[in-house]
Amino acid sequence: MADTDRKDRAEYEVPLGIVHSALLEPFRTRLFVDDETVVDAEITYDSAHRGIERIMEGMPVQKGLIITERICGICSHIHLWNGTRMVEQGLGIEVPQRAHHIRVIGNELERIHSHLLFLGHAFEILGHETFSMRCFMLREPVQNILFFLSGNRVHYTISVIGGIRPRADIDKEKRRTLLGMLNSLEEGCKNFANRALKDSLIVSRIKEIGYLSKDDAVKYGALGPNLRASGVCEDVRTRVSEYSNFDFDIIVYDGGAVLDRVACRVFEVLESIKIIRQALETLPDEEPMNVDFEIGEMGFSTSYNEAARGEIYDSCALDESGRIKNYINRTPSMSSISAMEVSCIGDHLTDASLIIASCDPCLTCTNRITVVDENKGREYVLGPDEIRSMTRRRRI
Amino acid sequence: MMLKETSRKNAVHIMLVYTGGCNGCDIEVVNAVLSPFYDLEQYKVMLTWNPREADILAVTGPVTKKIAPALKEIYDAIPEPKLVAAIGACATVGGPYANLGGDLGSSDQIIGGVEKVIPVDAKLPGCPPRPEDILQVVASVIPLLAEKR
């Protein structure tokens, strides 16, 4: 990364808010520009550190795992599922097939709402309010489905060790309603996919910016849809045994541009609906919970799974009384940050906030963007409003 | 007086500040105000990102030490009369991070509820609160704003 502490540079900084209307979390992006082309980027994020892994140290495992759900308000189910899965594998606890199906349903619903949220934000940054509002409108039924399934719109707490929470079980009546809700959701998503990806205005605006090559994507550790949009066919779901019963396609795009990342997510939504429908139709008729287990000492256990943004990793050990030791959680955005920085390079300054948003960072937002002009040797900070109006005014 | 009251009632601006929570409450607030489903904008309540323009400061998440000075600065930048709404379990009492450290003492990272940093007028518990509740808390706070002058 570029030398940020050069002595010969006068620095001007305009302090602006921590909040960005597009991506809600606080992080700071510094873009180094030559004229108006980005030559280097640097993302700093540390304002939201809460020390969750430290809190969980020494907690009973059932209690500690609930806290993993509070890591993220977008992908809350996958954190809990992956944590439970890790403990179940480590202790050799059998889980009924029905519980696996319901957990998969939870994960795929979460993927849908996460991707729709991403699309809403991306189109908002692009300045296309209509599409943005359509995405938010599409997302609301998904939240309602999750609320209907589990009783909460954001933190669903579907998995518990040994199975699922009884409230999240799906009886016949619930299954019929869910399938009906799913049909209308699929229709809405298909209409939106057709409309958005055939819109010549949108496509010409995003098709050649934010290029992330296949080699760079692998080298800088991009994960999930960002990696698949750069032409790498990699999905952890293919290796997760819970998914082996379901038939779905992995969406891979070769372009590596913003358009590919958007299109990849649009079609992943449709694949997720396919998985949910299969899971609902083949739901086995059995008890969803296995209570016949004992929690005791467990060696170091790990688990990988595919969250909405890519691979997620959890690991921990338990002591004799079932208390957590050394919990480690690695979320996909942690790995994708460098790829975001790289994909900004070589593009126009006005596209940078869109490119970073197109990588779907799940940590915090471009609260302020510092622009460092390499030739003139000055540094200034742009607020969210300025950046957004620049992005919207950009001529193609 | 009348003009001021009328104009204030007809253009309430909410500024949303994220202070280190999990995103759940933020998205629910944005959902309640911005998204076309709940659409608080129809009651002339707008989301803003400029403290100078704001009337209500909505804070979500437990306040981390890193972000506390920024939160204070934002609070000071909002012109009087102003109200602060703490939204979600973390912002009201600290949520799962309230007893962080327990017997060992305070946390290195988290201060706790918003109250410990800036004065709070309205509290909305829930993990996360539903958009309907957010609509209600905003509706109940607007008269306070008119009284405060």
C-alpha cells in the first residue's frame, strides 16, 4: 500500500459524520488518486470492536452460542448454525434430518434478504431510487417469512445444540403458508432480475468498473459472490453435508466487474428459492430435536460454512464442564477487504464508493473517504453526500 | 411561535448513528423510515445524515470507546431543541454487553448504554425492535419536540 506518512504533504481534513446513508457501519476509506484516477486504496475499520470472542470465554456453550448470533444483524443465523454445527461435530451429537432441513431454510432465507439488501444499497448509491425501493419492497416479504418461521425478524435463533428451537419448527399448516409466500417472492424476484439486468442504462453504468481479475481475487482472498463473480467456481455449500440432498447451481461470472457482482447475487437469490422449495417439499416427518446428549470436554473443533458473503469459519474447545475455551470466528468480510481495495484501483474516483459497496462489506460504512492526490500532494476528506452526488453526476 | 411549531411538526429529521451494534437495529430503522413498506416519510419524518439538520438523534448499539467521542461531537452539533432516542436493547441498557467483564470489572472496548455518554429522552427496547415499534416511538417523541422549543 502507498506511503501515507509522507512529510511533504499538507493535510486538510474536514471532519464529517460517521454515518453513511448507503452502508450503515463506520469504516474509513482512503483513496489515493492521481488526477482523478484511483491509484491505491486503504480501508480502516476498528470502531465497532466489541470483543465478542472474549465475552464468550468461560461461558456455558449453550449460552455462549446465542451471543454469536449478535455478531451480525444481517447474517445472524449462519453464525449460530456454524457454531452449533461445530459443537455437534466435536461432541458427536446426532441431529435429525428435519432439523438440518429447517436450518438450511433459515440460511437460504438469510442469503436472500442479505442479497436484496445489498442490491437496494447498490442501486441507491448508483442513484436509481426506483430499483432501490423495489429491492427494499421485495425484501420485506422475506423478513415476514422469517418472522412467521421463527418469531423474530432479525435474530431468529433457529438452531440449538441437537436440533432446532421448537418455535421454529414447521408444521403442515406453516409449510403450506410458507410455500405460498415463496411463490409470490419468486415471481417478484424474477421480474426484478429481468428488469434490472436488461436495463441498458444500469448495465452501461456498471459493466466496466471495479474490475477484479481472477488472480487478484484468489490472491487477495475474496470470498463468496465476489470470488464467483471473478470466475472462480468455489462454494462451501458443495462441501457441507447438509446441502448434499439439494440440487442447486453455483452462479459463476467471468467478468469480475460491478455488473458481474450484482448479477451473481441476483441469480443466487433465485437459486436460494429453489433450495428452500426443495427443503420444504422433502421435509422429513420426525422429531426436530435430539435431546439425548451430554455436553462435556471437547477438543479443538472447527466448522466451515457458506454465509451470504462467503466462507465463515468457527472453532473452539470446551472444558470438562462444557465451558467455551478459545472461541474463534472468522467472517467473510474480514477476508474480502483487501479485494475491495484492489478492485478500486484504476477506476475513476467517482466510482469508488459504488465499487466498495458492490463488494458488500459487512462491517461498516464508507463514513468518510479521504482523497490523497499524489501529484499535488494534498489530502482531503469527502463526506458521504459529496461522494454520492459525485457518483450520481458521473457521465458515462 | 405558530409558524415554528407548524414547521417543526411538518419536517422532523432523524439522524441515525451506529455506535458498534450488530446492524440489526440500524436496518430496522432504515426499514421503518426509508423503505416503501413502512414508510415513515409519509408522516413527514425524514432520515438525514447531517447533524446540523437533525431534530432526533437515533442511536443503535452499545457505545464502543472508539466511537464515543464522535457520538458526543455529533450530539453537540445538533441544534436545540433536540431529542435522543436509544433504539434496541444494546443502546438502552447495554444488551448482552451490559455485564461484560462481570466480576472482573469494566470492558476495554465498550462503555455500555447510550445514557452513559449523552442524555437520552426515549428508550425502545427489543432485539431488535420491530419497525411498528419504531414508528410508535417516533410518533410519541414528536410532541416532546414541540414542547421543548
